[in-house]
Amino acid sequence: MTPGQPELQTLGKWDNNQTMFYHRVAASMAVLFVFAGPARAQQDECRQRIVPIHVSTRDGALPVKLTPAHFEATYANKPVRVTAVSGEQKPQRLIVLLDASGSVRGGTTAGWEATIEVAAQLLAAMPPLEIGLALFSEEVEPVVRPTSMRERVIEEIERLRGGPREPQGGRRQRTALWDSLLDSARMFGPLRPGDVLYVITDGVDNFSESRPAAVTQALLSEGIRLFAFAIANQGFAYGSGELERMVEDTGGVVAAGSATDWRAFRAARASSPIGAALYAQHRQILGFHRLEMELAETVVRPQPWRLALTGLDENEMKSVVLNYPARLFPCN
């Protein structure tokens, strides 16, 4: 990725980019009108929320069946009423996005080797579900449409170990990370609540038209969870922090590591620190609960909230892992 002005494009390419731009604008505008209706009804609806949460123990199954009484929540220093909690659910679709931009692939080969190894470890950990695969730099390039044939996706990952196709003219590709997240959710849809976008990237964006807050709100409106592996490569330390905030706001988890350590990326509980982090991340991808709640007031801007488990003894609490979206967003 190098800064600079976009190159001159052919009319056909310009038309394609214009079409993609209008799709993004439409997707962002759709979020603004999801809760259309009278003001009073809109406020009531916005106070009723459904969020994905992950609850597990380090040893396996939970000691009790979760009920609303097991949760205490607050927002803006006011109690939040938890009205329902589902049993554990599984995602139906997983979309894997590989950053093929210049900052990941340039210089040494470690950045791309790390990207492929993280993807291979992810696929090896997944049970049967629909998986899609895409590359992205300045735009999204679908590789495998969502399929339940995991072997097909694994074959493509192995084929990509040698590197993706070089861009025309050998130009160093910039990164449209935020646009690619928004575009892939549309390209590989329909995605259901709890489904996952998993992006492997250095977290840098220097080419998007979309803004992180708009992308976050678009994902939240569909109940899509974002997970990421952030690669430190060639001096880039996981981007600006926007990616981590976006992941946390959708109920996902970020794992991170240096590209030069890619040979240690083996997802296992008792392996290296990065391997243990990948193992824990994969568990959170595969299990979530839908928590229904009612706020005392509407959300006017993105704000942190607090969720805690209650009703478990001290030993049980020590082994519990609870993950939930870090902030609540307005409905519009």
C-alpha cells in the first residue's frame, strides 16, 4: 500500500466502481431507515435489543442452563432488563477474507505466509457449515462462494500459498478494508444473525469510501459478528485500532501476532500463546447465545455498557468466559 492518487481507469472500470459505490451508499442508507415509523414506536423498538453473546467455561460445558436471571446489565448507570436468552447456537455461514494488499504481501513473504497459515488453521477447526473465501485489496475478489464442501475451500487455500494473482502492471495495491467488509457482507449474503466475517489483515485502510462507524452499524443491523486476525508486518502494528473496536462492537474477538512468527500459528489449547489465542477465538466463533433485553432509554450515540453473570458460585465464575458487544449503537 502506498499513498497517492488513483490511476486513470477505463470507462468500464469507472462504471463498475460507481456501481459498487452506490451499493455501499444504499447499504449505509438502509441502516438509517430500518426503524422507520412514528417517533414513539421507533423509540420503543430501539430500546428493545437482541445481541449475540458468548458464554463458556475453559473446561467445556456450562454448569447451568442460562436464564435471564443469570445476567445483570447496566447502560448509562441504569439497569437493563434482560428478558430472554437462547440456548447455544451455531453460525450457519463463515466468510473468510484475506488481505492481499501491498502492505501484507510486499517486502518479505512472511506476511502472506502468515495470512495463509491463519486461514488454514481456521478451516481445520470448523465443523460442517457453509464457508466462503475472498481476497481483497482495493476491492473484493471472490474465490469460493459459500459452500458446505470444506475440502473445496481448503484446496483453494493451499493453492494460494504460492501467492495471489499479481495486479496488472505490477502496481502495489492499496487497502479498502472497510469497503471490503461492507461489500463482502452483501456479496456472500444472505448472512443470518450470528454468522461470521473473519478477516486476516494488518488492519490498515487507505482506500475506503466507507467509514468504520457506518460499517459497524451495517453489520450490527444484520446481527453479523466480525472476527479478525491482525498481522504485524513491516512496521504496521495492527492499523489504527479501528478494526479492533469494530470487532469488539459486533461481539467478536481479535487475535494478533507477528508475521515472522507464522510457523507458531497452531491452534491448540496448550500450544504457543498465539496458538492458545486462536483456539479460544475459534471456540467463540462456533458458539453464541442471543440475549434479548430492554433498555431504560434510547441510545443516542455509541456507548459502553456492562453485562455480568450472576447466580454461579465462586469456583464456577473463575472458569467462565463471557464476551459481548462492547458498545451499544443508536438505531439511526
